Amino acid sequence: MKHHWWLLKLWRFRVTGLLLVLGVTSLTILLSTYFLKHLGESKDLNEKSKQKAQNSRQKQTVAQVAKYPDFFEILRSRRHNPPPVVFLKTHKTGSSTVQNLLFRMGEKHGATFAFPSYSYQFSYPDKFEADFVDELPEGSSQFDILCSHMRLNMEELKKVMPPNTIYITILRDPVQTFESVFSYYTFSIPAFSLAKEAAKTMENRSALSVFLGTPESFWDPKSPKNGLGKNPMSFDFGLDLQHGNMAWSANLTALVETFHLIMIAEHFDESLVLLRALLKLELEELAYVHFNTRSAHSITSLDETTKARIRAWNHLDMKLYDFSLKLFQKKVEEYGAERLKRDVDLLRASSSKIRQKCVASKNVSPEELEESVRPWQPDSATILGYSVQGNLTKEEQGFCMRLVLPELQYHAHLMTDLCKGKNEWGHVCSDLEGKPLFISKSTEDETWLRLLA
């Protein structure tokens, strides 16, 4: 009897334990189902929140741009005058686009430009000297902007510009820079011209490929005209290209760090945002079009072997670019990545609005352009330009003409008052070969000058 009682008790314990296990298991399944469901909902909610935030940011960008007053009001009013600026205009890096921006900024605020006393370059390829600058105009107390082509000499620059001057420049991937330099100056740089002649005797070989095969056989370092034929950006920086040693690296570091901003062409819009903060510019003043765009047949496609050879031949430019890129990335971090992204969005929206208002057609072949907006054409490449929209007010037309005005025309326009009367033939200024950059007696020039008035 007692034995049966213990068996019954043991059976009850087992049943109770089994029920307890089943209950815990069921509760676990229910809780897991609950949390998985709400986790999915939370994830979906998070994705929706992100999308909503992104949409909100885009709408905010559009709304902010839409709130701007008519962008031509930038010609009439501004809260701050920019500080004095020196822009080292490097070759084939996008520098003409930045120069146009500075031309417009300076002209609007009546800045005094430091122009070359002869031509539109400071006796390039000689290193810059203070004597290369034309005299300070009557009524001006200082030079405000210097942005014409030169080979850098910082000591001489400081003799010309005020102590509070901001120094800026722009660099580009050395591979793309060198391909562009070679295309643009094939007949101007003796080393490139020799390679071009040699390529005529070889089938299916571009002049660039022939040059890079044995560059030392074409390049004479003693010829000043070959300056851009190797490490062109370093040459513009005035660096010693014959000795890539520790002294060169020390000079590079000291020189680069004197610049308040080194813009990077591959991060052009980000560079403009940083420039805006540095010069306290209005957003509309950063509107731009890309200048000196080449036609497709003027661009040489590069395979990996050619790229490697370009890097090897321009190894000092690689050091300069890599070092400057790291400095640029530090400035981005200091500015704030999210803040920068937001401001880049605003810049692009604003610039797009202005381009739509101003530009009728882009990448227009030179023969289809009026002389007033036709870029200078080298013998070895075709440079495309822009046509301006019709049905614009006089003020709008003046703004839009300036936006697309090529370097030589804008340079000549700004130099008119400085150079007028220096030539009995009515030439305002002339280039290195004595050819007029601008002829005041020309009916067509008078027409576009009225548009700029």
C-alpha cells in the first residue's frame, strides 16, 4: 500500500514538472514571437525614419534654395567684404573655374587686382617677382586679389600683398593632370613636340605613349619651356625638381602649410564649401561652370600601364598631391562630415538653379560660339564653351556673361581701365606674341562690353 502511494506521488511530481516545462516553453515561444515581431517593426520604423529624415533634408535643401532672393541680387548687396586673396593658378587642374569665381567676386566688390604688367601671366615660367606686377592704380591703398598664372615665389608675393592675405590653390590627380597638360601643350612644350614627331613614324602609338616610353630622350631639364613637361604642379609651386631628396620634402612641407586651403579637383564642391567659409562668401557667389573642357577626340584614354608610367615620371607631383590630400581631409574633419554634406547639397542645388537660368547650351564647339565667349584654342586640342540664354534682363545678361566668360576675355575686361590708352591702335593689352587680347574699337567687343556693364 505504501509502495503504491510513493509511485502515485512520483507520478504527480513528473506530471507537474512536465506541465512546468511545457508552460515555460510556451511562454518562451510567445515572448520570442512578440520580440521578433516588434524588432521587425522597429527595424522598419528605423528605415522609415532614415528615409523620412533624408527626404526632409532634401526638401529642406530645395526650400532653402527657393527662399533665396533673386540670385542676381548678389550683384547689388553683400554683408561682408572678402579678405585679400592670392590664388596660385596651377595648370590643368580646374583652376580657371576658380579664377572665374574670384574675378566675379572681385569685380562686384571693386577689389583691386594685382595684374601682370605685361600679358595675362606673370612672366611665366620665370619665378614670380614683385616687379612683374603692374603699378597700384590711383586711389587704391593695396592689392586685394592676385590670381593670374605665375610660378610661385612666396617671399616676393608677400612684398606685394597685405599681411592678412589668404593663400589658396588647387591640385588634381597627377595622372589626369599630366594627360591634360600633354594634350593642351603638345606643340608648346618642346619635349612633347618631339614625341609628337616621333609618333608619326609609329603605327597605332599616341604621342603620349611614345613620350612615356622613353621620356628622358625627349625632355631637356635645362630648357625653361619644358617646365610643365615633368611634375607640372610642383613646377607651378616653384619647387626644385632636380632633387627629390629630404631637403625637397622639407621645402614641400613648409610651403604647403603656408596655404590656408589647397582645394582638390576630385572633391571640387567640397573644396568650394571650405572656400566659402574661409572667404565668408555668399552661396550664390560659388555658382560655376567648368572651363576648358576638351572635346572627346582631344582626350587620350589611359590604360593601367600608361597610368603607372605617368605616376613614375611625375613622382614629385604624386608626393605633393598625396600630402595635400591628407591636409584637405583634416580640414573636412574639422568642418564636420555631416555639415559638409549638407552644405554641398545646398551648393549644388543653388548652382544648378543658376546654371539653368544662365546657360542655354554647354560643350559647344568653338566654331558655334561668338568670339566674346569662345575659349582660346591650342593647336593640339579643341576646347568647348557655353552659350548664354536669351530673353534675359540686362542685369541677368551681365551676370550670366560673367559666369561663362573665358579667362582671356575676362582678364582683358578687368584690365581695360589699367591698360587703356597704352596702345595707339586701341589695343588694351597684348599677349606674349604682341597679339591683342582685346580690341576696344571692335564692334563685337563693344557689344559684349555693354553686356558686362
